[in-house]
Amino acid sequence: MIEAFQRLRSPEQVQGNLMVWIASGGLLVNLAACGVLAGGRSDDLNMRGVWLHVLADAAGQRRSDPRGRARLDARLALGGMR
């Protein structure tokens, strides 16, 4: 708790370039996973669920709003992206 209050009083500088590179790497990993999982998505309901989850992760990296993410997850789960 004490450390949290100290950080609130004097926050550290955000390293924007590092953050962008790490986020870009995460997006590439999610897109690669979507490509790998795309082949089995029509054969098995579990594979489709995993594929939709990873796809929602990749799409959700554009939006940090949790409500937007929940709407996207619901739309994908209901078959909005076939």
C-alpha cells in the first residue's frame, strides 16, 4: 500500500516506444495464432471458441475500453464473424 501511494504521488515516466513495440509484438502473436487455429475452427466447437477468443484478443488490442471488448466478444460468440 505504501509503495502504491508513493507511486501516485510521483508517477514514473511511461516509455511509449517500448510500450508500442511490445503491443505490436502481442498483436503479431495473436494474428499468428488466429492463422494457426483457423483451419480447425469449423471441425470442432472448442477450436472455434479458442479461435474466436484469440480473434477477440487481436481485435481488442485496438480498443482498451472493456465495454467495447465485451460487445465484441458477444458478437463473435453469436456468430458475427464466420
